[in-house]
Amino acid sequence: MLPGPTNVPNRVMRAMLAPIINHRSDDFVELYSDVVDKTQQVFQTQNDIVALSASGTGAVEAGVINLIKKDDKVIIPVNGEFSNRLSQLIAGQGANVIKLETPPGQNATFDQVKEAFDNNKDIKAFYVVHNETSTGTMVNYLDKVSDLTSRNDSFYVVDSVSLLGGTELPVDKWNIDVCMTGAQKAIAAPPGISPISVSPKAKKYMIENPPPTMYFNLARYFHYYEESKHTPFTPALPLLYAYREALEIILEEGLESVFKRHKTCSDALYSGLSAIGLTPFAKEEDRSISIVALNYLEGLQDKIFRDTLAKKFKVLVAGGFGDLKGKVFRVGCMGEVSPYHVMRTISAISSTLAMMGYDTDAQAGLKTAEEKLKDL
Amino acid sequence: MLPGPTNVPNRVMRAMLAPIINHRSDDFVELYSDVVDKTQQVFQTQNDIVALSASGTGAVEAGVINLIKKDDKVIIPVNGEFSNRLSQLIAGQGANVIKLETPPGQNATFDQVKEAFDNNKDIKAFYVVHNETSTGTMVNYLDKVSDLTSRNDSFYVVDSVSLLGGTELPVDKWNIDVCMTGAQKAIAAPPGISPISVSPKAKKYMIENPPPTMYFNLARYFHYYEESKHTPFTPALPLLYAYREALEIILEEGLESVFKRHKTCSDALYSGLSAIGLTPFAKEEDRSISIVALNYLEGLQDKIFRDTLAKKFKVLVAGGFGDLKGKVFRVGCMGEVSPYHVMRTISAISSTLAMMGYDTDAQAGLKTAEEKLKDL
């Protein structure tokens, strides 16, 4: 139940055992074209796709350095470790970063974003972290942002590393120019492949203004793909096979059903864990459906709690990040998450709390969760 | 018999099936510390190691952007696709690049390198591609370069992506500041992990002068490793397990034995394939021991030859790169390469040539190779 890397189904793990092929062969063309096609289906886009052999941060960096140049004006909401990293990356290019800062656990509102656009008519791009893994918040107004970016034809970039594949994010319908994710979160593949989608407008810009880099120069990937459906550099082949299999599993289940399963499981986790006496960290309307962050009870020791949960019940959850270390713990709710995972996690957490001397109402927690899970 | 990715032993493939762990856990500390330790043994160094989740080009890029700044003066021999890419990367940082260009298949001599140092006393770094995969050449004087770089304390950087682990390259003994390789060549792991070693002098420079990047900012990796033996970003876990297993296999066999096996097998391939009537592309003294590049016989069609070899005999070799497309083919001789691979490859190539109507002396080829292989 980690907030990524998540459990990987056996079918996906086994896909890695395909023999190592020549990445300049027809076999590779078949594999990579299929990866691109299935990624487009999950991203709900016709845009170009590049599946980078790197972790999510690699795709995020590619989404910045291919678009942002010195003195460009960029708006970005910041309320946690990953949005902070993204804003550092943008600032690192010499850009003029307008940060919309809110306390951890709380998002900038759409009105605040709109106000920033009203006050900065010359912005080049709007960047946003869809799901802030460090605090368990999720932005709920991504569908409305292109009304703002379309005003001056600025770029709309979404870092959905820890959520894409787990909730509605129709890239074309919402006019997202660049969208990045990682294979090891809601897609439930092993870490190491990070796909990115690029709109025709952003692609044109990237080709005309290549960055002083090679590995993350997306123009190079477009060129190789158009010429031969190859990648410019030797890709992480076993991980590409696994990633393709994970996409196939999502498409077999159907996007609507996958999204509903994520939503229902997180509803059940929030309400079930609240019923046993825990409180969610994030503000109610901003709560993530893939990362359930919870405040520690008074006096509860992070390390002892998580070690007990892991050793006695084999349930892994993550601690807090940065300033929130020791104050919250985070339960991943993505990928192959199911009612079984939800019930077992609530049961194991309440048992661990009981073992540590806390009075918890396990029955209330399990009943509440079961009620929510009826929707599935 | 590809020039990378190479065959991966089953033991290494199966290592990828280890369950996905938390990359912020004690289990990960154990895995990654072991990866670092074994990499140091194969690099023959006490220097810091970073195992990047990226292909070889990623490590090469890291070896450039962390050291080279605008207007730095850099010497680099260039004689093929990969040395050309490296020089482009260096030039991309705004450096003043002194290219020692030689025709493909032929290296700059040590005297030419020495002359360049004599004429440029203010150089910041010397970069060299150890083994030029595109043409099958290998530089034989890496042991002597530090006599030159030590004159003005410049940096000595070796891109050994397609050879490290297959031949003698003692990083500490030869005073190499930064050395990069890829897991999918002589180390015989799947592609996607690329280790890099960094000397204390280079490390100090990198920490004091971080590049405007995140994913390839090595200072960030040093910091995480020192603090917790973690990596800053989610690593490609299954590939790290595989890479560790591949290093373990090399260390079990022993470096000396691995190097001798590579040398003997490539000697046998060069002499055996010459005996059946083919000619090596590279100049004799510059020939690579991991990539055997051969000229096509008059009228021999690249695609038909390689397709026949692959379909009838299941032996995969690579075509030429760039300008050499259709003119040469390349046989990989690395990783788990053995007398069996050598004999089978010579047999399959001579049979394919015979099927295509060429008069070849298979018997001479096999006898010559067998003679060489007696050394093993």
C-alpha cells in the first residue's frame, strides 16, 4: 500500500522475461508502436507520446527543459515536495516563476489561479502537479484551466506522475499540451518508464527550440519515431514489456471501471480509517484519490507504527515527506488496489494501533468501508 | 551477437522478479549499497558510484553536464557516431571543443593526443570514447593519459559504455576522474541502468557547480547516498536487481578471467572470419575486442544477409551506423560470449554466405578460430 512504487501484478512482472531484442529491429518497432498506441488510449489523446527510460522526475524534467527558456514567465501552484521540485526545475532554467503557494494539504483554488492569469497576461506556461504525493492532495479543476491558457495561447503542462491512469484525465478534451506520468504509480508497472504526451503546438516549439541536452531532448525522440519508430537511445527493454502489459490490463478492465475502482477504494479508506479514529491530513475537497495521507495520533511513533504494520501484517505504508516526517503517514490507493486491499489495510492498521495501546473501533472502520465498497 | 544489448543470462533475468520494494526502506539500502560495492569492484575504484536509471547516453550526459561549463576548453578524439555525440554534448554546454578527428576505423594516436595537450595548456578536461561501437575501434593508451591531464590538473573522463567489464580499465590506477558505462554491454544485464564513477576531485567540483538539471545532477545523488544510502528519485528496481546479479556473475568468474575470455573470443572471431574471406573494418592496432566490425563482400546486401542469418540460424548481428549503413556489419563479442558463441557465429555466417552464393572456406575459418580458442 505504498504511494508508489505500487504492487505489480504477476502478469506484468513476467512480461519482463521476454528475451532481450535488438532495439533496431522489426520486433522493437512492434513493441514500441504498441506502447505508444496503448499510452495514447490511457492518456485519451492523439498527441505524440515518448516513453522515456527514466523515473517520473526524468519525464517531469523533460516537460520543463523542452519548453522553458530564460526569462519565460510561468505560473505554478506550490504546496508540497513535488510541486516545489517542479518549480525549482522551472526556476533552474532562468524563468520568472510565479508561485501560488498554499499550506501543505490544501490546493490553490481555481479563482486564485484565474487571478494569477488576470495579473500576468504575458505568461508562457502554466504548470501544475495534478496529485501531490507528499501530502495527499489532488487538483480538481484541471478541466477548466485551458479556458485560461487559451487566452494567450500559453502552454498547459500537467505533472500527473502519481495519478494518471487512476482518474479521469482526458488530455485532448482538456487541451493539455504536455502531460507526464510514471509507470510505477496508478499504471502499476515497475518503476523506470515514464511516458509524456506532447501536443502538436508544443511539439513544434520543441523542435524549433531544442534544449542543450541529449537524453531528454524530445525533438530527437520525435525524429527517430517518425523515421523508424525507434527510440534514439537503447531503451529499458524489460520495463517496456512490463509497461505495455500493465497498460493492456487497464484497457481490458476499461478506463471508466478503473477510475471508479480507485475512487471507491479511496472513499472507503478515508471513511473507514476516520471511523477507527484517524484524521485525514488534506482538506476535504482537495483530497487525493491515490494517496491517503493521515495524521498520526498523539504520541504515535512513526517508525514503530510502520515497522509493526510491516512485520506483523505485511502491509507497507509510507511516512511523511520533509517537514511532515513523523507527523503523517501515507497509504497508496492505486494500481491493482481492490476491496481486499482496503479491508485488509484497515484491519491491519486498527490491529497495529490496538497493539500499541490505542483504543480504536475496528468494527466501525470495517463496516463503514464495506458500505462504501458496495458501489463496486 | 549484437553489439548491445547483449544476451542476458537467465540468472540475471530471473533476478528481476524480486518483489517491488519501497525505495525508502532498509531493503533498498541493502540492495543499493551492494550495487555500489560491486560496481566499485568491477570499475576497480574506491570512487563514488552513481547507478543511474537511464540508458548509457544518460550516464554520458551526466558525465558532461556536471563538469563542463560555457567556454571551458575540452579535447576529444572523434572518429564515429558515439564520439561525435559526446563532442556534440560538450559543445552544447557552450564549451570550446578541440576535436581530434580521424577517419572511422582509426583512432587518434597517443602522440596526436599529446600534441593537442602541448598546444592547449589551459584545457579543462580530456574526454574519450573508450570503445567506438559504431565502427569497432578501441583506444589502447588510456593508461598513459593521466600523465597529460595531471600536468594542469584537468579532468580525465572516459566513456566506456560499450566495453567496461570486458577489458582492463582500472579507474583508480589510471586516475580516471569520471567513467561511465551501460549495464547492457559487457556487463550483460538488461539495458536501463548506467553506472558512473566520480573521483573526489570531480565530486568536489560537481557539488560546488551543480548543473541546471535535476535528474542528472550528480551532487543530488551524492547527498542522498551520504545521508541515507538512497537515490534521490525512484530507481528502476527490477533492473537494479538484474544489474547486481550480473556484477555478481562477473566477480564470481574473476575480472582477469572475464577479460581474457573477451580478448580470446574476439581474436578468434577476427581471425576466423578473416579466414572465411571477410575483412575487418578497423585498422589492426585499433580493433575493438567487444565489437567486431566487418566489411561487406562486394555485392552483399545488408538486409538480406542479416535477415538470413537471423531467420535460418538465429544469430543476430547489427548493421552499420550512419554513413557505414550497408557497408559493414557488426558482431558483438561481450558479456557471456564463449567459445560456443564464436564457433556458432562463424559457422552461421559462413553458411549464410554460402547460401547467398559466395565461395567461403568454412573449414579454414573454424580451424583458425578453434586454434585461438585453445588459450581459454
